[in-house]
Amino acid sequence: MYPELAGKQALVTGAARGFGKAIALRLAKEGVTVVVNYRRSKSDAQAVVDEIASLGGKAISLRGDVGDDEALDKLFEGIKSELGSLDIVVSNAAFGIPGAVMESTRKYWDLTMSSSAYSLPALAQRAVPLMPDGWGRIISMTSHGGQKALEAYGLMGAAKGALESLTRALAVELAPKGILVNGILAGVSDTKSLRSVPDAEKLLRYVEERAPLKRLVQAEDVADVAAFLCSDQARMICGQFIVVDGGLSILA
Ligand SMILES: NC(=O)c1ccc[n+]([C@@H]2O[C@H](COP(=O)([O-])OP(=O)(O)OC[C@H]3O[C@@H](n4cnc5c(N)ncnc54)[C@H](OP(=O)(O)O)[C@@H]3O)[C@@H](O)[C@H]2O)c1
């Protein structure tokens, strides 16, 4: 537990399910008031809010496509009127259509880059003016595809690579304000977005068998690291990615 987080306010994007949901629940258990952001999954987002309330926590759900400036402006109008200020942003939501680079289109490129890479600075630009002097946390979410060639992950891999670079650039820009910008590099987890990858089942079984810790990443594994990065224990970590993959990436 990190008592210093009690009373803080966080936006978690794409928090209706998967990693985002687990992060929202984990932060709420620390006493953080959470904005559960969603794009389409309104009832799932409300279910997360209800679950947090049933645990004695505080949360609201707000719609907003992180790849769309107008939608983000509306989302932040909602945050300003409902919460007034913000301490933590977890830029978790990402969107891309799996496929080969040779079959990609400029339309998919624009969609993938705006939802999965530019969303980070777009969120930071709106969130930082709402953060108190001297303390803030921004967390991004990447995968091995930002550095390695994964099957059917070409455009998303490019977006994750850009996101990693933007995370470091923002870390340098915002460090003087006391805002720590870091990321989590998660290994393979059985979430809805992973299920959209071709041969998902085969990939899941392969990773489960090969990872030194012999299991898939669970959303809670990622959520625990997100809470740590928000805590004061992480006060000297700046512009880094914590790898949460059960050791898969250290293998030759
Ligand atoms: N699963 C893995 O193996 C894995 C590994 C490494 C990294 N990651 C990363 O972890 C993050 C979460 O992935 P996940 O596996 O938890 O995915 P998920 O279960 O499919 O959930 C994705 C969430 O993002 C939301 N979302 C998608 N596009 C959005 C947009 N443009 N604006 C706002 N919300 C949007 C979805 O909401 P709606 O349903 O409302 O659209 C959904 O709640 C992503 O950045 C992903 O790249 C995942």
C-alpha cells in the first residue's frame, strides 16, 4: 500500500476492461479517485465504477476517444467540472488493426498513430495544467512490439516505438515540474485486444510455456507496477519502462 496516494485523482484511459480496468481498481484501492475513461464500452465502464464503489472507493466514468482532439477536449471539460484537478494520468488505451505492413493503408496509419502514440502528448497537454505544483505522474503502456518485429503488428509496433520515444521526451520536459513520466512494457496477456491477433491461442500457449515464470501476464501484475510508479517509492525513476513479462524478453 502507498498511503501517499490517498486523496489523489487519476485518469485511466481505456479502463473499461483489460489492463486499464485492473489499474483503475488498483489505484482506487489506494484511495485514489479514478476517472474510468472509455470509448465505446459504456456499460463495462459503469461496471468498473460500480465495483470501485462497492469496495468503498470513488470513481466516475467519462467517454472520450483518445485519438480525437474534440473528444479529448470534452473529456477534460468533464474532468474539470467533476474533479477540478488531476494528479495522475495512465495513458493505457491503444487502438490498431492487426495486419502486415505490406497491406497497411495511410488511413490505418493515421488512426493507429493518433490513438496509440499521439494520445500521450494530447493527454499530457490537457492534464498538466490541472496538476498541482510539484507533483504529478504520467504512465504510458507499451509492448515488445515497440522494439521487435512481431507478426501482424507492423503499424502498432511503429506506434509503440513512437510512444516510447514520446515518453522519454515528455519525461525530460516535465521533470522540472515534479511530474514523473514513465512507462510499463507488458508481455503477452489474454485480453480482448490480444484476441484480435491472428493465431492468438497459439501465441498465448507459446508464451506461457517459454516464459521463465511459466505463465501469462495478468492485468493485476501490470496494475501493481502502475501503482508503484505512481507512489513516492518511484521518485527517482524518470523516463523508464518497467518490463513486466515474466522474464520472456531476457531469453536468447
Ligand atoms: N494484452 C497484451 O498482451 C498487451 C501487451 C503489452 C501492452 N499492451 C497494451 O496495454 C494497453 C491495454 O491493452 P489491453 O490488452 O488491456 O486491451 P483491451 O482489453 O482490449 O482494452 C483496451 C481498452 O482501450 C479502450 N480503447 C481503445 N481505443 C480507444 C480510444 N481510441 N480511446 C479510448 N479508449 C480506447 C477500449 O475501450 P472501448 O471498448 O470502450 O473502445 C478498451 O477498454 C494497450 O496500450 C496495449 O497496447 C497489451
